[in-house]
Amino acid sequence: MEQVLEQLERKEIGELIRSIRKSSGLTLENLADTNISPATISNIERGVPQVLYGKIRYLLSKLDISDHQLPELLANLKESHTKQYDLIMAAESLSDFRNLEEAKEMLRRAEVNNTSDPLYSLKSFVLGKISLEERQWKLAEVNFNEAIHACNNPKSNIISGSLANLGYVAFHQNDLFKALDRTNEGLRTFVEGGEREHIRYFLIQNKAIFLDKLNRVGEAIVTLDEMVEEIHLIQNPIVITHLYHTRASLSLKTKHYEAAKQFALKGAHTAHQNLLPKHASMCFSLLAEIHIKLEELDDAERYIHLARHIQKGSDDQRLSTHTYTQAGILYIQKGMNEKANNYLDLAIENGKKYGDHFRLESAYLAKGDVSKNMGYTNEAISYYKKGLALASTNQNIEQEQQALLRLALI
């Protein structure tokens, strides 16, 4: 048997032994005796190379696994793993297209329930992504932490991907410093040449966004420009679209309006070419904001109509908060206060529905502006205070200052 063992992967044998032990209802302690300790059995199951073949042979004999059975049992185990892997990957694809109930059903069919299973980390990661889409932040945290602790293959980049998503969770819990820490940790643990190469770009982009929210705009631009230089290497059109959108947002913030327009147009073009309507609407909404800043109101109105035309056909209205807010600001500038008021009510309603605290800041301030224009002073003060409280919670110093200035001038 030793010759057969030497020809087989220790990791595969370890997985087989663990599978048979678990299916037999045995613990490490149950299987151990005076010749083999629980620690040695654990090492064998994990494929630790230092364990002597004699110990592996002894453990196999205890489980009644003979020499001629081993190749067939390993082939069956591999087939089972392939089936479970395919189910989990199908669930991830369904999740990415927001078919969440189907994704959860697919994961239920994947018989991967033990933390020692090599696929447990991947399953936990996909469960985390589903929890994110459902905005169940605490559950997502649990799932991604389980994925990190169960991962025994750094090249899968499940660890860095989980850290990226934990950063996103912290962001939505209004903890920007924690979000940035998780993101930096994700970049440190990312394995070049491993799987899921897009995760690195996701991390870089998120780092730039978090730095921007912390008013470290210069660092955000430097971070993102490293990624812009590699854009010809990026194959994922969603990543490219987000890159252009984020870079456009930073240019807008630093009042480089022409550069902002060009980045946003590139993002819209990429989205259009790759049939990504949601991402195109995101860029059109930003283009509207840029043209409002330039007081090119007709152009701004055209982009708002384009964004809303796309968003109306989507079951995911999260991006509409920004579009409604820009529509409100546009019609304030056009002196159409009733129309502006209606759009800002929609923005606030939508922002609350999706828990979009960062976009709600601008919606509240704009609602205060239109209320002031319509002579509703107390209502304006109330909305300015709501915007101030939210900006303070979100650690957005710029918006805090805007809210305080408005309150001082009312």
C-alpha cells in the first residue's frame, strides 16, 4: 500500500479520511488510540507532509480501507467535490445577477456543512455575497469571517475577497476607518497570479472611495491612478466602468470638470458597449451632476432623463437616489420649486428604503434648500439638521460644513 500512497496526493487522502470519519460519526478522539493521536489524525486529514506513511497506512486500516479500494474511493470523492463546487459557483453567478432566492436554494443543495470541508470557505464567501445584496450586514460579517477562518488555499483569494467585502460592510455601518483598515488588509493578503484577479481592483477602488469620504482626496486620486495605468490589463468591464466613475467623481470634487466629464463619458461608453444598463445609468447620473456644477442645465436635464429611462426598467432602484437628488437640484436652479420638491421627496424615500445614508445627506440638504425657497423656514431647518446629523454620523466633514453654513444663513 505504501507504493500506492506515494503516488497519491496526501491532501486528497486526508480529505477522503476526513469524509469517511465524518460520515461514520467519529470524532478525532474516537478514532485515536495508543498508536495514533488525535493530533496526528488531524495532520493526516490536512495533508501535512511530515506525517510518516506508516501512520497513514495504519489509519486507513482502522477505517477498513484496503489498497485496491483507495483509487476508486478517491475518484468518487473527487466527483462529489466537483458536483458541490459546480453548485456553489452556480449560486454565485445567480447572486451576481440578483437571483437571490435561486442562489440560496442552490447553496442548500450543496452538501458542504463542515468547516473542515475544502469547499466550506467558498460556500461561506458566496453566502456572504448574498447577505450583502440583502443588506443583512451582521450576517454578511459572520459569513465572510467564516470564509476567512476556513480558507486553506491562499491562492483562491477568498481571504482578500472576504476582507474587501468586510470593508464594504463597515462602510455601510458608517465606520470609514474600519472600512479602510479591512481594505488595506485585503490588499496585503491578495496573492498575485492567484484566482479572482478582479478582487485586487475592487480593493483599490474601494480604498480610493473610503479615502475620499475621509477627505483624503489627494491620496484617493493617487491610489486610483495606479489602477488607471493598468486599465489595458483589466478584462472585467464592470470593474472598468466603476473605475471611470470613481475617477470622474474625484475630478468633480477637485473641480476639474472637463476631466470629470471625460472619465464619466468613458464609463458610460464602456457600460454601453458591454450591455451594462445599470452602470450606464450610474455614469449618466454623474454626468448630470457635473453639468449642473457647470450650469449647463439643459445638458444636465438630458442626462437625468437618460438615467431615469434606464432605471425605470430595473428592479434595483438603489442608484435612483442620486438621480432624483440631482433632478431636484437641477429644478431648483431652474426656479421650478414644485418639481424639485417632488423629486427630492422621491430621493429621500428611496434613500431611506435602501439605507443609502451617504446619498441621503445631499438629498436632505437639497430638500432644505427647496423648502427655504418655498417659504417653509421651519421645514428647511429640520432638513438641514437631518443632513447635518447624517453627515456627522458618516464622518463627512465637507457635508457637515455645508449644512452648518446653510443653518447659519437661514
